[in-house]
Amino acid sequence: MGKSTAMKSIMGISPPAVRSGKIRFGDTEITHWLAYRVSRLGIGYVPEDRRIFPLLTVKENLRIGLDVFGVVKEMKKNMLEKIYGYFPRLEQRLSQLGESLSGGEQQMLAIARAMVMNPRLILMDEPTEGLMPLLVEEIKEIIKVLRQNGVSVLLVEQSAAMALEVTDRVYVMEKGTIRFEGTPKEFRDNEALMKELLGV
Amino acid sequence: MQALNGLVWGMIIALVASGLSLIFGIMDVVNFAHGEFYMVGAYLGWLAIKLSNSFWLGLLAALASVALIGMAVEILTLRPIRGRDPLYTLMAMFGLSIFAQQSILALFGPLAKEVKEPVAMKISFFAFEYPLYRLIVVGIAFIIFVFAWLFLQKTKYGVWVRATMQDNVMASAMGIPVKRVYTLSFALGTALAATSGVLVAPIFSVYQTMGLSIIVSAFIVVVIGGLGSLQGAILAAILIGELQTLSSVWISPTYARVFSFLALIFVLLFRPQGLFSISKRR
């Protein structure tokens, strides 16, 4: 409890009443920033329920992220080609409406839409929820690619096994408070927690 | 002849209703003062035409002025109460409507103002003659709708408007300046109403309660067409325009409005979301 709210608070889309304390991104305090400013600072967001724009085409969904930052035409083309390289299925569906995509494709679009903004940090709220194992693997690969490219990923994930595979640091959150903080190795070494969360 | 009149009246309603629909679709604001933007547009148009001696310059001046007024209203009236109970918005718009009517009455007096048709020519259709200006009104409305469609479909801001219409929270999280989109959309919606007010001035004259006479039809059109849908508003406006005009051949124009309400009831019973509704997430 509190994981999605924490993400929404970082993005500036949670109700102000639930926000307390301070949120900093680098040296900048963004506690009371509006979402569009947070996003323009270099934070991408992949929400829990995807929330792609259902009546925009795949291309339009992607285009928003490029237009917002006033990227020049040539760079737009390069960025889109890079994205299509990661998500070839999206390239085949550019003129389809978001609502006509399958659940997995919608999730790909949600991630691609955040990546196209060339962010320094991407918040991902349960990106593998409800997806079949093959797609979960694809998303794991994408997270690894993002890390290799120097993009930080803050991942909320119910599946501890999946989270441990792709992350450098682990936080276990329960009822709005952090119960454990450490590296995946430290987590694995904590037998009580492993048993409770993974049953091993 | 009546069918042509119905088309002209339909296009006049469509301009008002499309603005109303745009504002509701994006901002969830039921703009009770929308008829007053139509009326204020007509008065400013009359004034600008008088000063410039040019109908077309007057039209441009009026729509630009009303767009600026719309921007000011959005920033000063709607923005501070956004996120509160919808009743606040309803009351604010209702208050603005009364304020606009009384201000116009105080400034311009109770007498209706006449505006001369900019094109006096009539064209012959079989056995009757029809004022060319009214056909020009249909043409102008059509061109405006084509531009509105191109704007919404092909431009960066159009995509931002449609994204905001579908999910304003996610639009903001994608970096879209949603507040600016609201202000521009409100200005655009009110400018459409003002355009309609100036175009109709040579046909019906300009009077202080003219907004009330069109706003009911515009609301019916928006509900029938589907909240937030431009094409729905245009098609429903033509339908309502024809219904009201053709039925007034046999019964008085006041009773002819009954047919609009019957159409509204019919749509509410069988397709309550309207003919072309846009699903949105809030």
C-alpha cells in the first residue's frame, strides 16, 4: 500500500492532500510541481493501468512526447527509429487507435511513450501486471536496456522475483512505509523476508 | 426554400454548439454563458462594422475580441474554481451570463441593432430567389469546420487538445501544459460562438436576449451529437435546424421547437451517450 501513491506524488498527479514531506529530483525540489513541469524535467511515467490515449493513434501517442520537447525533425525521426527498434510491433500498428491494441501492446506503447521523451528517470508502476510470461521477459529486457543507456528506472513490482532480476536497489514498502532497503543480494540474504515475500 | 433556411439555421447552431461541445469535452464545463458569448460577439461585431464600415473586418474584430474575453474568463473565473464541485462552475457561468446581459443592456440600450447584409445579391433557384449571403454563411461555417478538423487532427496543439479531452491527468504527465490547453480551448469555443453571432446579425438583427434563443437548441445539439464530438455537433445541428425550420411551415416556430425536444428524448432513450460520444477518463 502506498507504492502507486508515491509514484503519483513524484509525478505531481496525486491529490495535494496526500502529499507530505519533500520530493527532490537531483538538486531540484519538485514537491508541489505540476505534472507537466515534472515531466519536462526529465521524468517519464508508465502508470499502473497503462492509460494510453485510446482515441489517438499509436503514432500520435508517441508524437506527444516529441512535440512537448520541441525536438527537431531529424532527431524526432532518429528517436522514433530507435523506439521502433525496441518495439517492432508498434511500428506495424502506427495508424491504429490505442484502444484497438492488445493489453501487451498497450503496455509496450505506454513504455515507448515514456521513453520517447528521452527521460533521465522512468517511473514504472507494475508494468508486467496481467501480461503473459513472454511479454514479461520483453519488458525485463527493455528495463535492462534502459539501465545500460543510463536511464534510471523506479519500478513498482508485486513480483519480487522479477524486481530482483532487474534492479540495483530494492525497497520493500508496506502500508506506506519502507520496511527494507538494500541491494538485491542483501534482500536475498534476509531469509525471513525472502520466506515471507517469495515463499523460499 | 425552407430546407435551405434549415441548413443555414443548422450551421448557425452548429458553430455555437461545436464551441460548447469543445469546452465541455475538454474542461467538463457546462458553459451556461455560451449564448452570451454569441450575443456579445454580435454586439461587438455590430460596433466594429459601424466603425470600420466593413462587415468582414467587423467579423474578424469581434471574434478576436471575444476570444480574448474568453481567455480572461477562463483564467479569472474558471481556473480558480477548477477541481471544486461542478455546482461552482454552473453558478459562475450563470452569474457571468446575467452580468453580460445587463452590461450589454446598460451599454447599448434595449433597442435591437440592425446589420446590413454584406452581400445583397439574390440567386435564382427554379421558381424562387434566395439571398446569396445566407449561402455564404453556410460556406463560411463549412470552411471553419474544415479548419477546425484539420487543426484537431493534423497539428501538434490539436493532438494535445484531443489527448487532454481523453485523459487530462495523463496528458499533464506527458508534459502537455493542460492549463494552457484549457485556456486556448475556451477561447476557441467562445470565438466560434461569436462568429456565429456576427454571421447571424444581418439575418435576425442583434438584441440583448439573442443568446437565450439559441442556447437551448445548442445544448440539445450537444447532447444529441455526443458530448465533446465536433462531427456529432455538426450533424445534430443540421438535423435540429431542419426539424425546427421545416416543422414551422405547418405550426408556429415556438411549437416547432417541440420536435427538437422529441429528438432529444428519442436519443436519450435509445443512445444516451449521443450519436458520436467521446470516451474520456477523469
